[in-house]
Amino acid sequence: MLDRRALLSALAVVGAAAPASANRAASASPSASPWSRDTKSAVRLVRGGLDGGVHRAGVEITLDPGTKTYWRTPGDSGVPPAFDWSGSDNLGDVAVDWPAPMRFSDGNGFSIGYQTSVIFPLRVQPRDPSRPVRLVLKLDYAVCDQICIPAKATATLALVQGSADPAVTAALAGFVARVPKLQAEGLALALEGVERGGDHPVLLLSAAVDAEAAADLFVEGPDSRWVLPLPEPTGSAGTERRFRLVMDGAPRGTEPLGHELTFTLVSGTRALEMRLTPPR
């Protein structure tokens, strides 16, 4: 006859051991997927742990020397990366953050993006918080030196509750810090005036930045139909920078003034995102 007390004791031991076993399995989960390689670049997914029920993860792109890839608004040329998560399992939502970019001279114009490497931070919400997320990425992007080469990548990574590799976590945190903030101490942007009378209105802007920091300014219209030029630097004095933006690139038949514009002000390794509406 089976001893009931012995059975209950055995079940208690198994119940106590299960979480420890699950934790060991979670901590043993990879912190990065294998690299998905293309001609001049490689892509992988990385994870940085769980933060209040949201998984911190990232899409890492490493680039051959002398090449670049693009920001969400690529400038006068280039193709922004397109992220497809449709093959994922237990995925409720995923938000992609964009680290502050830099501008590149491309012959007669400028493009906006990254060189050497970039990690696009992700905030991943599980559909069922009690289960891991199987994150599956299909990525279309471009890598350019003198010419642009379309590139594709696929990657899969399990997002679990266990801790991640400290080196991967630190690299991800470094790019999270480069994502523009809505408020950043010492950084500011103001519309000083509007020049009218020419072919296009011209916005005059002043920015407060970190002392002696390399600074730049980028602008985006209300939607993808707007193709605005890059603001032109016109002067600097200490922590002040000035820019001039020709309002050429509004959709045909659209008054260029009176619409909310999104500006990204970069100051060294910090960045500010601000929305301004120039008056008509």
C-alpha cells in the first residue's frame, strides 16, 4: 500500500525543485541569436532581461568598414530598415526605438544613419506573461558605401525570465542611452523666426547643446509623404547652435507651415526629440 504521507512529501520535493529547474533553464538560454550574414553586414537578436513584465531586447547590425545603414528617415537617399515580427510566438506587442543617427555626405546630398554597428532597442510585451516569447525577425535593410546594396536577415531568439550575458546587456544599454529623450537636461530647441517671401518659407532655429559637443539636427514631417531637407548649420557660440531649415518637401498642394514637425537634436552621445509647429 502506498504511504500517503510519503507521496505528499515526494510531491512537495518535486514542486520545490521545479522553479529552480526552470530558473536554471532560463539562465542557460542564449542571450543572442546566431548572426544572419549578408554581403557586407550581419544581424542578430539580443536580449537584456525582463523589466516590469516587458522584455528588453534589440536588433544588432554590424557593418563592414566604410559602409553604413539607415535611420527611419534616410535623408536624400537610402532605405530605412523594415522589421517584420509576424512569425513570432506569444508576442503581444513590440516597440522599436531608434538611437540618434548621424549625417553622411552622399555626393549632391546627405543621408542619415549609422556606421560600424547599431543596436535598435526593443520593448517586447508578451501576450501571455507566464510564457516565454519566441521572437522571430525578418529584416529588410540596406548597406551602402559608394552604392546601396539591399540586404535581408532572419533571426530567432527566445525571450525568457532569466538573466542575460552582462556584456550583451551593457551593449544594449549603451544604445538605449542614445535613444532621444523627450526631456534632456541642458538640451533645448526653439523656433526663432520664419523668413517668408522666397520660393519656400525658411525656419530659423536655435539649439542649446553640451559644451564643445558635436551637434546636429534632423527633422521629420507629419507623415511619410513629407520629404524635408536636413537643417543647415549656420553658426555656433559655446553651447548654442543655430540652424536654417528650408521648408521644401511638403506634399503637393499642402501649405508647409502650420503642421507639427518632429525634430531630433543630437549633442554628442545624447539626444532630444521635440515637436514644434511653425505658425502660418
